[in-house]
Amino acid sequence: MQDASREALPYEVISQFAQAAGAVECHWRISDRSFSGYVAEVWFGDLKMAAEFARVCSDRMGVICKIRATSDGPAKFYVSVPCL
């Protein structure tokens, strides 16, 4: 059951926002850590853009959206966003 203080957005909404925010790539996956059961992984080549995206998503949903740096994948940074 979803916590009332959190509201996961549909993947399609996150994907459209990611594209408008300059994301390199966005895809969803099943997550056993997310309260919604799924996350959108949104990839950015720039840390500042990733941080701003994570801040807006976190404010909207009431959860912390994590930013990770990686050498694997389509870009250097990705943000994990709980989604439906």
C-alpha cells in the first residue's frame, strides 16, 4: 500500500519531463526498494542537470530521488525516480 505522503508519478509523465529537462535516456525497471515497485532511471551527462531534475521530482513526490554516478550506461549520471 502506498504511503499517503508520497505520490508516484506515471512513467509517461516522468519520461516527458526528462526529455524536456535534457535527459540522454529514460527507462523504467522493477525495483524492490521503491515504495511504488518501479523506478524510472533518467540519465544525464551533466551533474547540475541531474541534480535539478532530482530536486524537482523529490519536491513533487515527497521522496528523495537518488543521483548516482557511473561509468556504465548511456551517460555519467542517473536519477532513480519512483514511478507507476
